[in-house]
Amino acid sequence: MAKVALLIGISEYEPGLAPLPNAVNDVEAMQRVLVNPEMGDFAEADVTVLKNPQRQEMENAIYELYANCQKDDLVLFYFSGHGVTVESGDFYFSTSITRKNQGKLIPTSAVAATNVHSWMNQSKSKRLVVILDCCFSGAFARGLTAKDSGTIDLQQHLGGEGRAILTASTSTQYSFESDGLELSIYTHYLVEGIEKGAADKDGDGLIAVDELHRYAKSKVQEASPAMTPEFYPFKDGYRIFLAKSPKDDPSLKYRKEFDNIALEDEGEISIGNRFYLHELRNNLRLSADEAEAIESEVLEPYRQRQQKLQRYQQALSQIKQYPVTNKDRNGLKRLQNILNLRDEDIEPIEQQVLASKQVEYERQQEQETAENQRRQAESQERLKRESSPPDIQTQPFDFDTATLTPKSAGFLGMGKKTFEINRSRGRAEFFTENLGNGVVLGMVAIPGGKFLMGSPDNEPERLSRESPQHPVTIQPFFIGKFPVTQSQWAAVAALPKVNIDLNSDPSNFKGANRPVEKVTWDDAIEFCARLSRKTQKTYRLPSEAEWEYACRAGTSTPFYFGETITTDLANYRGTDWDYNGTVYPGNYAQGPKGEYREETTDVGKFPANPFGLFDMHGNIWEWCLDEWHENYNGAPKDGSAWLGDNQNRLRRGGSWLLDPGNCRSAFRFYFACDLRSSSVGFRVVVVRGRT
């Protein structure tokens, strides 16, 4: 009977695969403990070490390992390097010449696991051990980049009779470097378990592969809790003895007992256990220095874990905004992953850091809700007092409105947050314009007032073009209850031409009560001109300030519903959207994801805002009268349109096509005035009495 081992470490790679500096160190350390007669007791001549081999050399060595062994031999294959998967799910061992072309593996540059499987099946030995210290997918720690993905079915690729397969991690986890270690983290604890004898859990003087794995796994997860080493025994593979340990050794006895206590106390040794350990040390006749050295080694993974938790807490503490933005939350998730921390590891940190911020945030939300309700009541009261021009007779109408109220803050602003839709009834004044053939245009009275235009610095996803916030005074006006519909467009397009021709049916998504789209800014101006001549009133597009004032309706939150939005209340892309490699989330801030309808919806399908206006968020972009300016420096403060000398015109409100951040009350962008799009329409304004 012989004990034969092949140890392969690949540190250096062709471009496309990140270097793994510790891999060569791993095989040297494994060789050291295996050939030690007091540990692995492998004959030096029976341990083959390959560092950075090319494919043919590596493949030959693996073949010969299994082809030349006998029935009673113990055969160990150890690999430290990149594991690569292809689209079919097949697994390959990387070599020093492994290459990729346009992100896909060149299979002739790597060793196929199917070949290794075949050679293992043909082997005479009934005691086969495979140890893989490699990542199958995901990202690599400390700046190493992920190149491979997929899930490996190890039993399919390397399974079989009388075998034991040990892996450093699952198919989506880190497995290489750890701060302060010269070896890959899994191999470090494999070597430690053999070298110190600590893996001999039952004290029989022999280290079976299952004992070695359990020891290494426990230590890995003390340092990196999210990393999950796996063990796949077949038949009696779990009882294959890989090494031996000293019996009745005082240092080993102390180590095992201290290891159990450290696990029980989670690295913080209790006072009672400290006194117990002092007595145990004396009974075993160990010096204080010897015991201290053992304790230091055992506690090292706990120290590493604590350092990782402290780094996470430091990062979280430096985030000032609450609720935590998607941008910051994504960054924290990446940090959590690279530190190999689980959700339950960071939960106490988030409770400690964010609890006070959450209390203050909820207090501010309550105050803001009360203030918005007060403003709405004042607005409605003022609307009743204001008189309309004598030629415009208004009448009241009732409507449904809604707000989104946080029902559960999720996990302190870090997890999913739930919201409750609170519906209520509102009342406003309006008049109707008869366009003929039963088609009418509803125009809602908007009271004059002052508001703060633009977005505050702490609004999630806000852009510099929404700055600076500035006060604006708005005179009373009427604005369309809905975006102009296709039936309204057709009625006005049939009126005599003023300046340009109009297509009576330009829209991509057909429906009389859907908003008209695929109309240019010039088309909208012609619509207003024809309507003005017919009615003898001055119809026009709203100024940008009028539009935002009407949209906010006395609110100051990102949406008139509140701090977020849901596809139950508006039509927008409520699913994640991967566009040119950038993922635009289907949710806003802590709000929920929803549906993507992929088309416009009938106007009035969703609740109105507090002024009684429908579809101000989503469904269709709306042209404004203003020309485009990069920010609000120099913007009018009287609510008038900001004109200039360019052909780009403002659009507001978001649409069915894009993500919720575009639907915010403050979001602003532009299109060329001659652009036609199935996501762009408009609504109209009539000036009324002054306050």
C-alpha cells in the first residue's frame, strides 16, 4: 500500500484570468505536512508538485496519478487555482496557459473535469481524495475580478465509489486570499488541522478526511461566515485517513479544549472559562507562553472576523443619508460580499448604527405628512375664494387621491420596505371645453402660490440639473385634468390649420382615451394655436415651473404620493432594466418593484394628485414651453417660461418606458423640438385670474 499525492498550484495566468499569488504557496505548504513522517507520512518520492504547469504537462500528471496506482493505494489530488465553467455547465481546471476569447474559455487551454472523472473511474484505487481550493464563480477578494459563472454538479463531474471530494466554497463564493495569511484561507486551515493535530476530533491519533474538512470549515466560517466549504463523500470515502496526530499530547489537548470554548463563547472568553483554562493549563503542565501561543492561533479567525465587522461598521457609519440610497446600499452589499459576511452578521451593526436615524426619519415623515395635509386644505380653501374670469364658469368635481405611507421600515432602511396605499377623496374646480362630437377637454383650476422648485441634495437619484432649488411664485391658471387624449387630438387636428399640418392619428398605441404620442413640440404648439382660435381663450403649453408646481400640488417629496412610487399608482417600468451593461432598478429608493406594462394606459386609470390632476407621474412625457437649460442658475422666479436660442425643449413627468426615478416631480430633461416618440405627449394650460 502506498500514499500518493499530486499537488498542483496555478498562480500565474494569461490575460483574462486574475493571478492568484497564494496558489503556489498552498502546494508548498501541503507538501510540507504530507511528507512529514509525524503527520501525513507520505514518502517524498510519492508526492508530485506542479507549479504553474502548462496544459499537457498537467493533464499527463493527472492521468499518470490514477493510471499507475494500485487497489490499496491512497491517492490524493490537490488543486489550487481557477476553476472555469462553460455555457454547457462543464467544469475545467485552469492551467498557466488557459485563455479566453471574448469571455469564453478556449477549452484546449484547460483540463476538462470529464477527463479527470474518466481517469478516476478507470483507477484501481478504492481510496481517492480530491481537494479543490478554487472558486467556481463570483468575485475574488481584494480586487480579484470574477470571470466565470455557473453551478458545478461535483457529484456529476468528480463523483464515484470510494471517493471524498473537499471544496473550498460553493459555486458562487470567494475561496482565495484572506488578510494576513500567506495561503488561501481554506488551505491554511487544512494545513493547520494536520500540522497542529487539531483536526483529530475523536482523539484516535488519525485524521480522517471528514474530520479535516469539518475543522477547516469551522475555522473558515469563523473568519468568513458567508464562505461555505463543502464535502462530498461517496460510500466510505469520509473515513479515508489522510494523516495522523500525536496522542496524549498536552498542547493538542489544550488546543482542542480551547477551540471548543472559543466556539462556544464566539471568540470572547468568559470569566468562568478563563479561570477554567488557567486550571487546565496547570494540570497539563503547560507554560503561560505555550498556552498564550495556542490561544493566539485559535483566536486568529475570530480576530479576522471582528476586523471585517469593524470595516463594515465604519463604512455604514459614514453614510449620512437616510433612508440609505440604492447607490449606497449596492456599495454596502458589495462590501459585505467581499468581506464574506452574512446578513445575520451585519444585522446587529445596522441596528446599532441606523436605529437613531430611523426614529428621526419617521418623525420627519410624520411632520411632513401633517404639513402636506395642511397645505392641501389651505389650497382647496383658497381655490374656493378665488374668482375666475367672467367668461369661465367652473364647477366642483370630486376625485380619488392616494399617498404611500411606510408601513414597515424594512430592516432599518437596509432591507425591503413595505408601504401602505392610503386612499382619500379630494375636491377641485374645473371647466370643460366642448371640442365637438361629444369630445370635451377638462381644465382644472390651480390656485396661485409659492413653492420651492428643484430637488434637495438628499433626494435619492437627484441630478445636478435639478439645482439649485429656488423659490418661485405662480399665478393662478387652469391645466388639463389629463394629458391630451387621442380623441381630443383628433378633434383639434380637424380644425383649420394655423401654421403647420397635423396628423390626425399619430400615436403608436391606439385608443381614444389613451394619451396622444409621437407628437413633436411644434405639433403641440399648433394644437394650442388651433384650440385658442376656436375657443377665443389663450391655450398654451405649461411653463416648466407651472408644470412642477401643478405636479407637486403642495408636496415636497419626490412624488406627490410620498417618498416613493409603485406601479399600482402609475405607469412606468417597474422591473429592473439592463441597458448597455447598466442596470436601472424597477424600484425607487426603498419602494417596491412592480410591473412593466410596455405601453401607455388610458388616462385617469390611477388616482389623481391633491390638485385633481391625473397621470402627472409616468404614462407619457409631457412637453413644456421652456427651452432647455443645464440647471436653474438664472431661471425666472415668476413662473414664466425660460426661453433662449436652442431647439431643445423641456419634457417632464416620466413615461411607461423608463424607470421610476424619471417620474419624480423634480426630474427634468429635454428632447429636440422635432422629435417624435411613442413616450412623449403633452397637456395644455389656460391663464386665469390673478391673486
